[in-house]
Amino acid sequence: MAADVSKHLDRAKRFLEKNRVEDAIEAYLAVLDEMPHHQEATQALGDLYARMDQPDRAAVYYGLLFDLLVEPKDETKALAIYNRFLRVGNSQQLPERIARYAFLQQKQNHPDEAIEQYTKAAELFTAAGRDEDALFCSERIAQLDPENLARQLRLAEAAERMGKTALAARAFLRAGQLASASGASTDALHLLGRAYKLAPQERSVGLLYAQANLQAGNAVRAAALLEPFASSETDATFVAAFSDALMRSGNLERARELLERLLHEKHEGMTQLFDLAERYVAASQDQKAVEILLTLKRRMFADKRQNDFAVLMDGAGAKYPHSQAILEFWASIHNELNRESQYFEVLIRLFDLYLSSGNVVKAAESLERLIDIDAYDHRNQERMELLRGRVDDTHLKQIASRLMKSSTPMPGHASPQTPAGQASTPPSPGSEEGRQLQALEDLIVQTEIFLQYSLHNKALERLQRIAAMFPGEEERSARLANLYQMANWWPQGAPKPKTEPVAVQPAPAIPATPLAPVAPVAEAPTPITMKSGVYSVETLRDLSKISEVNQKIFRQQTPRAMLNTAVNEVGTYLRVTRALAVVGPPGRPPEMAAEYCAHEVKPAPGAQVVLLLAHIERAEPDELGGLVVQASEGSILSDLGLDTALGVTIMDKETQMPAGMLIVGRAEAHKWKANE
């Protein structure tokens, strides 16, 4: 046989030398009769038929050549043959050959071309009734385009018709995931349900179907779907979904068992446990909620996550202001962390709750703790009046005496009924005269503090209130007269002394720089114009807020926490769109940064923060040292969604060199004020 093949090949070559093409074709055909898979003869026949302008005949032999090249893995040559002679020809190729070509394109990382050829092959297989082969092509298409919902669904339905349950379940599962990602929750639930029907034993199918049911509000159904897998599952995602289903369906005890085991074994599930505690409160099982919170506290405190726990506790406490157990636990956390301002605010809620529930003994205890924290709070007197007649008089007098002791007596003060210079008996703290004296003392102390912090409008408001409530008191109190003179404000009709004012003594608990005197102004009712080494502010800034922010910052345990607290407090108080605080020398990327964003505002990327810093550092400072910039077309402010921004430099206390910057910005047009 081999000799005959060689003889035919020699004949064909001699015929070609004499340009006898038809005779050469007959010789090559004789070779194929002897050896049907002879590669040289097959290619020669394709070339000769193409030379004779018979493309259909040429395509037959080129197709056979492609098949021969694919088998020994000569893929590059096979692709070249198909692309040159078979892909665009008029003759229809066999679906098997098209599928092989698509597979080669897939291996060459040409997914679009592979999908096109697999689609052609699938159509031809389907027309020929070869559903198995068509399904194979559809599976390949779905693998090449995993984000196409229609193709996944087409594969799933075809596999389901043919009884390929595993393949159909996978395809329905993927289709359900794509529908869920696109927001079509109803379609996702239906598709995942079809996947679960085909493969109920598959854990991934059951989990995704249960999550879809949870999203649709079918918590009982979701819990039932996950129950068969619960005994052997310790995965955090599964436990979170199962416990969520249990909580929503009212099975709090089972959810607690799962989440506490997850916390013990993997140190996860803390957020879900907080959610469980809130559900216990909503179910009027406050004590169980406190037990869970205590477990979480021990774990998070052991992990040095006190700040994270306090933040989560603030959210839980704010949701349930009428739960005595939650408020008491909330207060104990801030007390343990020495966060006086937060502790004070929770105690106020507790006082109101105790009073409204008739627990006046506890209310009195809360008032005493409030006085310990801030004896100058003007609401303390009001709270004591709410207790009058409801608690023991002796106890009430003790509280009143502590209020009186919280501030020193005013020099030169005498009762309105006692002439100046004449000694008088100190009024009883519980008497009407004693309460007036305490109110006057509180107002004077507040005014002194406002002046020390250059909060002039606030100080003027207090002085006007003193003048209305205690007319002529400045004639009996040198301390009050000195305040009028320092503020350059006098009650209408009161004489203005020409003596220099005495510097206000700082309040014991709040350090400040003594204020310098200023020249008087001609008109009595004009606003305060004195300066104290810092520029005056135009808007309202309450001392309690300043003190609260300072306390929050200095209670933090790390520089990062201090920076985050500062930027969040400033951003919230000024109601800006963004607030940024950075630490580091100018002209360099920040060493540390923190950002506050208003609701629905996304945090700025690090690169944009650096550009914003560079932009503000180039601004000319105004008379107060502020760096104000406005948005323009293509500016970094526009990229951040801001119309205007204000930056102030943070100075190093020891070197007096720039050490950072605090920036606030607004999305709407705004004229920055001095206090901001």
C-alpha cells in the first residue's frame, strides 16, 4: 500500500510539472483512496481545486485538512486554514467542524469569535435534532459570557428539558444571581426557586434562595430552607443569614444560640448580636438584651475595641429611649470610658424616664450625678423644681445645697431688699430669694466664660437677660458692673463709669486667656466690639458645645480616634457637606487623615484629598487667617461636589510651625463667617 501511495504521489508531481492539473487531481484522489487521511494529498487537492476556480470542491478538502490538523494539535495551522478558506466561503461547514473552530478560538482567548461560532454550531445541531451537542455549545457560550442573564436562562431551560438537573440548577442559580444584582428581586426569587427545586440538597442553592426570601420578607420560609444545613454549618455568612431569618420570624432564642456560638468560635457576628439585642428590647425583654450587650462588651473590650462598642451602643440607645435597662447600661458604658459629655446626656434621658415612670428616688440620684458632672447647667434648677414635693425635703435640701456650693458667692452682692453696704443673712437655698441668687450667679458665670471664648453675641444675650431680671444689680455687684464694662454694654439709662474694667477671672473648670479691655462705644445698644487676642465671631457658638467637643477629643485613646472625633464633631455642628482633617507638613501627602461626609456623600479618594490640600494651600489667607476657595470649571472642588471650601492651618504647639489643616466645604453657595 505504501508503495502505491508513493507511486501516485510521484505521478501527481510529474503531472504538475507538465501543468496537467486534472491528471494531477486524479493521482491525488488515488492517494486518498489508498490512505484517506493523507495530509499532503488532502491539502494539494484543496489547492488545485482553488486554482481551477472551484471553491466548493476546494472547501471540501480544506475542511478535511482542518479536521486532520486539529487532531495532532497543530492548532495554529488549523486556524489559518479555516480563517483563509472556510470561514467566509459559500459552502456550509459541518457543525462539528464549526464547534472545533470555536474551541480553538476559545483557547486563543478570543471569546467574542468563539461565542459567535458556538452559536452557529448550536443552531445547526438543533436543526439536525442533535440536542446533546447543541447543549454542549450552549454551556460553552454561558461559560464565555457569565454575566449574560438571557444566555444563562437559555442554558438552564435546555438542560432542564433534557433532564440534566445539575447543569440546569447551576444555570438557574447563576441567572438568579444576575437578576438579583440588577435589582429584579422578584425575578431572582423565581429563578432561584427553580434552582432549588432541581437541587434542594445543594447548600449554595439553599442559601441564596433563603437570602432572596429574606429580601422578599419571607423570613419563615427562609428559616425552613436553611434548617436542614444548620447542624453542620459554621460558616459566618450562613450563620448570619440563618440567624437573621430566625430573628425576623420571632425565634430569638435559637438565633441567640447560633450567634453566641459564632462569637465564641470565630469572633464574628457582633453586628448581628446588636441587632438581636434591639429585637429583644422591641419584644419587651430588656433584661435579655442587656445580657447580650454585656457579652458583647466583654468581647469587644478584650479586643481593645471600646470605641467601636460605644458607637454601636449609641445607636442602640438612641433607638430605644424609653427602655430603662438599655439607658442604664448605656450610661454605665460612658461612665466606665470617662466620657462625661455623653454620660451627661444619657443621665438627662434617665432623669426624664425615671420621673415619668414615678421613680423619683432614681430621678434624684440621676440629678445628683448630673450636678457632679456639670454644676453650671442651667437646667439643674428646673429639674430640682420638678422633684419638689415628690421626694423627701431633707434630700431635696441636700441637692439644693450642692447646687449652691457649686459656685462661689458673688463679691459685693446683696439681696435686692438690702441696701448696698449693709450686711445681710444668706438666704436659704430652697427659698425664692435663694433660687434668684443662684440664677443670677449662673448667668454671670456663663457670661464670664462666653467673654473668655470671644462668644460676644452669646455674652450680650446673657447680659440683657441679667438686666431684665435683675435691674440695678450692677450698682450692688462690682463683679457684674465689671462685666458690663468689659463687654462695652450697659443697660438702658445706667451710667457708664470711666474706670478701666477689671479682667474677668477664669472659671475654675475651663482654662482661658484673660480678656483685654477695649475702648467704649458711644451708643449703648450697639453690639459688643471688644477683642481678647482672638477675633470676634458673628454667629452663635455655645460654650457647652465647645466644652463637649474638647472633652470628646481628649477622651480618645489614639491620635487616629482624636482626629476622627474632631472632624465628625466639626462637620456635624457646622452642617457642612464635607469636613477633612489632615496631619503632616505642607507640600507633602498627609501622614494621617480623617473625613466627615454628609448623608449620601461618598468619601473622597486619597488622590483627591492631596489635590484639595494643594489647591487650598495656594490660597491667600484672609484677615482671620482662613483660606477660602471657590469652585471653578474643572477644579478639584467641582470633582468633590463642593461650591466653596474653607481651610485653617493647624499649628504645632511647640515649634509654631504648620502641622496640618482642617477643611470644611459646602455643596451650595455660602459666605463663610468668622466663627466658622
